[in-house]
Amino acid sequence: MRNVLTLNHRILAKIVAFFLLVVFLVLPVANPVYLHILIMALLYAYLGSCWNILSGYTGQFSFGHTLFFGVGAYVSTILFVKLGISPWLGMWLGALLSMVISLFIGFLCFRYGLKGPFFALATLAFAEMFRIGANNLDITNKASGILIPMTGTSITTFQFHEKGVYYGIIIVFNVIIILITFFIQRSRLGDYFEAIREDEEAAQSLGIDTFKYKLVALAISAFLTALGGTFYAQYSLYLDPHICFGVGNSIEILIRPILGGIGTILGPVIGALCLAPVSEFAREVLRGWSGAYLIIFGVILVVAILFLPDGIVGFVKKHFFQIKMEGEGR
Amino acid sequence: MALLEVTNVKKSFKGLTVFKDLSLNVNKGEIVGLIGPNGAGKTTLFNLITGFHKPDQGSITFEGQAITGLQPHLICKKGIVRTFQIVKPFPKLTIFKNIRIGAYKLVTDKKIAEQKANEVIRALDFEGEKHMLPSQLTIGGLKKLEFARALATYPRLLLMDETMAGLNPTEQDAMIDMIKKINYAGITIFIIEHHMKVIMSLSHRVIVLNDERKIAEGTPQEVSRNEEVLKAYLGDSRAC
Amino acid sequence: MSDFFIILIQAIVSGLLMGGIYALAAVGLTLIFGVMKIINFAHGSFMMLGMYTSYWLFVWFGLHPYYSLVISFIVLFILGGLIQRFLISRIEHTEAQNVLLLTLGLSLALDNLVAFLWTADYRTIKPTTFSGTAFIGEIMVSVPKLMAFVLSLLLTVGLYLFLKKTDTGKSIRAIADDIEGSHSVGINIRRISLICFGIGSGVIGVAGSMITPFFPVSPSVGSVFVMTAFIVVVLGGLGSFWGALLGGLVIGLAESIEATYHPGAMQQFVTYIIFILTLLFRPTGFFGGKSA
């Protein structure tokens, strides 16, 4: 049994490695369209990983995560467009502001024990507030949004004519978030997060300050999500309230980790890579039908909730490795 | 000064009085049994001591410090930990991880926490189940997990809520031995139990709750001869 | 009467009228929550489907929404029942947010399917009866809004009586109070859950029908209402019937007064401010006993 398993592991590892090589190296060189698709897939893999720290590990489902994305995008963009501050600096300020906002929201919600669906809808309500706000304020240029002027390729302005550079940056983002998730999972913090997710009362009775650690998870998640917002802004060079604060983007952020497997290190990335061809197919092939990919997203969400309770990662572990989830967790 | 002092505690839920004026003590080193018919407020008392509920009036002190109304995690930090009547394992985490989370109460270093968790696992003879998930355990195993996890916090006072329910006689005997062992090691025990046999063989002292108050207190022998206790129990067939 | 008072009373009247609709939208949500402890995110999409039902029945057969609301109720009752029976009941005992995610997926699919079938255009109908505006003194009252308000109140009271007086209603309330106890006294929880979800969905369908004479129909209309309904439910106290009614009126009033004195798109913002204030100062809502 043991030998069979290792053999399976090895073959599977080779197949996966070959597949990844093709996806990450060959495709983007072969056709720039694939490059764009991959950048977007990796951006949402990154954002999904950020969401995963709060919702997957700590069990506090956010339906309004786009709020933190939007704050990051708007802060660095406004600082850049109005004051000429480099987005490389602005992104940290955006992340800090996003963290402060998240602490305020978390304080309000967790103090009164909003849980599960109520916390989820409350976060959505906060994101909607920001959307309405951004739609009506001058500093965000109301509903017309902000067009970031292209000033030419430069490291300081975080603008590049070559998409490949963005590709490199987002790969680095992903490596960093995977490392962060990995270290959280292996640390005391990760144990606390998972204890809170599994049973909050039991966690409290064992001396875990659940209120504090929920805030910690939220703050980390919000901070990192905002960095992704700045990346998006500098990549697409256009922002509007709907893209940044709309419900649609919150759904985009959470669907990939749910499909891939929440509370796992690679779930969000795997979910993103699996979803990319599906949503691109819907967007490109069913071009005349603009909402097609959303119908598919909706159906995927329903199917994933019904049939993949532990996501693709959980499914593969259970059926191909015959080991239980977390069974090997150290 | 007693280790735990509950003084004049009053508690009601939506107009239903649980305790009118309850006072009781637990001394250092004791095993105190808490019995009483269903609905006498035994679990409520544990909830009040561990901070899951706040008393309407009265005070609770531990080692001379007031802990009335503190949050559960702070009370745990003071050295009181509880097990739950309806077990509350962390279902998706291994037995080892479940216990390690308890061990983090005292130490922040992962290596030391794992050492402590392993010590508890060894002491309770839990090694065979170390890498299992709670769903693979019997009810006896789950009760043991509650116990182990609480023990890993190295408490000075352990509140045990119906630890024996659902165990077969062999498991019960093993659990009684374990409780005696850890009591011998210096941990004070306050235990809710329905099985009279267990209470009688384990407790140094028994406290009986009924009708919103404490109706008797004393050694197991004294209590079992107490008229009021007998009256309370004759009205409740489940409790024997 | 001075202009100030006319404007103020006008705002109050319009606000209360809209508030009645919000209340009805929230009543369905709170009914389902009270009994099944789940939140149906597709609630708004169901409302949208109710609106389209009445819209098409009017366009095809000239059937007035006040008649077709019966059909809306039936259609949504069946749809809700099917969704409860075949989807939600399968995951009811897993983590609470799973139902929310599942219904979110449903609403996403439904909204965009409707957009595909009937385009994303805003559509309006102009029934000839029960239309126009009436004047009470100097106060302008839109007749269809008044009708919707009155019908909402009637329906809310009717639903309340149904829960109070009928056997099915009593079973629903019994489950809301104590699910295990109800099981032991022989209430068929599966059947009651299905009926309850059906009624909650049917009621929101009726709410959709009633606003079609004055509210443009579009595939995304539900997303506006679902958040408002949720906030109304939180404001009124989770699972509370009269709380939903009062909450609806408060939100309606607040929006209307904001819109009167600060014209612009900020009226919804006020709803969210109220929501945050509720979380801050009265998280259990008007009639709530416990927080979530």
C-alpha cells in the first residue's frame, strides 16, 4: 500500500510539474492572449489566497472582500494621479488604510458576535457603502472612474509596456502569499485560526482570545488584499466603483478558493487555474452573451457547495491519496 | 481561603431563575462532585464560573482574585479550564493538533507546545489515536479528547461536565483512574456527574443542587443519607 | 400649510409607502430565517422573478399585476419549494454559510439567465386602472404605491394570522421555537421546512408583482432589494415579524427623507448608516432577543 502510494505520488508529481511548466512558461510565450488570462488568473489566485486566510482558515466568511481590494486600488491610484506618489509607495499606504478599515468593520461585527451568514452579509453591506460612496465623491471621480495616464515603462511608476513584467510581479505576489499561508498554517497563529473556525466556544475555553485573533486574521487579509488592488490598478490602468467595490468582484474573489479548497495552502491557486479556462471559454466563445460566465460561475458555486465540500484539493486527497484531510498536518 | 469561591450568585434567563443565592467553595487539591436533578443548574454554574455567562449578582473568586464576568479565555488564562457536556472537538484537526491547541495556553513556542501535547498523549495512553480525526473516535474517545485538551492547558482547577456519559464500564474505570492520577498530581477537580457510583468512588466532597439552591454538602456518605437529597432524587428517576 | 411641512409630510408619506414594500420583502426573509435559521441570498432574485411574471402576464394577456400576483405567489412557491427540497435540504446541516453561498450561486445564475433571455433592459408597464396620483389635501400620493402599501400590510397581517391560527402555521412556529421538541411531538420537519421556504419565496414574489406598476423591471433589480431586506431584518430583530414591519417603515422613511433633502444617489447610503448604527447600539434589533 505504502509503495503504491509513493509511486502514485511520483507519477502524479511529474504530470503536475509538466502541466505547470506548459501552463506557466510555454503558453504565455506562445500567445499574448494566454499571458493576459494567466495574469488575471494569478491575480485572483492571489486575492483568493488573501481571502482564504480570513475565511478559509479562520472561518469568517467575507462577502465584501472587494472592499479591501478597492481601497488598495483607489488609494495608490489617487496618490499617484493627484500627487505623483509612486504606486510602489502608495500600495503600502493603501494596505495600511485597508487594514484600519478592516479593524473598524471587524470590531463592529465581532463585538456583537455576528457569525456565519450575518458576518458575510455585513461585510457585503460595508462594501456596498464604499461603492455608493465612490460613486458620489469627487476624489474618486464619481461613477466615471479614474483613468491612470500611461507615462511609459518605468519601475518607479509601476507601469510597463511589456505584459511579461506584470506576469513576473504577480508570480512573485503568489509565491509570497503561498509562503505567508504556509507559515501561518505551521505556526501557533494558524492553530488559533483553525480552532476558531472549528469551534469558537471550545477555542475560548482553551484560552484563545477569539475576538482578537479574528481581528488579526481580518487585518492580515485586508492588508494583503489591498496590495492586489494596486497591482490591478497599475495593470489595467482604469478603476471605477463597480469594478472596485461591486458585489461581482467579491464573488470573483471568493469563488476560486471555494472551488479549489478553502483552508488549504494551494486551494485558491488550484481553483484559479481550473476556473480560468472555463471562464475564458464562456467569455470568448459565448461572446455575444455577456453574462454567460456569471451563469457558469453561479452553477459552479452551487455544484461546488453541493458536491465538493472540501474543494478540488479535498476531493483529490480523498479519492486519489486515500488520506484524510489534514491527516498529515503538523 | 478556598481555591474557588462562589458567593451569593444570582442568575436568571428571561425571567426563569436558575440560582437565587448560591454560595459554594472548592478547596485546593479536592475532587468535588456536583450533583442534582436535571435542570438544577449544574452546567449553568460551570458556564458562570468559566465566563460563558455572567452572573446577575454575586461574585466568583479564584485564588483570591475576582473573576466574576471575565471573558472565557481570560478565565482559562487564570488556570480554570472546563470540558463540555456535549463534546466540542475541532473536527477537521487531528487529535494531536486538538491537544496542541490546548498546550499553547502556556507556551508560545511550537516545539515546547508539541512536547507538552505529547506528554499528555502519553499520560492518557492516546498514542494510537494521535493522527486520527475526531470523527474516527468513539464517544469514549471524544470524552477523553476533551479531557486531554483541557489537561494540556495545565490548569489548576479542572471543571468536568458529565465526562462519563456514554462510556462503558471499562472506559469509566479507566477515566476514574486518570482523574485520580491527575488529582494526585495537584489539579483540583470539580465534576458534574450523573453516575452515582462514579461520584461516590471519586469525590472527597459532594455538593447537591436543586430548586435554585444548594440543598446539601458533605462527604459522599453524608450526602447519600441526607433526607432532602433523597427526596429530590426520588422525583427524578434518571439520576441514579 | 407652509411649504416646509408639505415637503416634510410628502417625504414621510412616500417613505412609509415604500417602507411597506420593504417590510413585505423582509417578512419573507425573516420567516425563512426564523424557522430554518438560514438566509436565502436568492431572495432578491425571487422578487425579480415575481416582477417578470407580472410583467409578461401584463404584456401578453393584459393581466393587471394585482391579479397576477396570485400566479407569482404560486410560481415562486413552487420554485422555492423545489430549491429547498433538492438543493438546500442537502446541505442544511453543514456550516451555515454554505446555504448563503449556494443561494448566492443560484441568484447569480438566475439573474444572468434572465438577462440572457429578456436582455438587461429596464422595462416598465403602465396599467390603466389603479394608476396615477391622488391628492389628499396638498399631499401627493401615488395610487399604485398606496395599493402596494395597503396590500403589503394586509399580506403581513394575513401571514401573521396564518402562523397564529392554522395548524401548519402553528407547526412552523413550533419549529422556530424548538426544532428537537417539534420533532418529538411528531411534526414533519421536512414538510414544514418546504412549506415555509415556499411561503417565504411566494411572499417575495408577490412583493415583486405589486411594485411592477411603478418600479422598472430589470434582471438586477433583486440585488438592490436583497440587501435592503437583509438590513430591515437585522434592524427589526432576526426572525421577528413585527420587527420586519417596523424596520421596513423606518428604512423607507429614512431613504425618502434623505432623498427629499439631499437629492442624489446617496439615499441608499442612509440605509447602510442605519445598519451600522444598529450593529453599534442595538445589535439585537427592535424586537430581537439574542444577537446572531
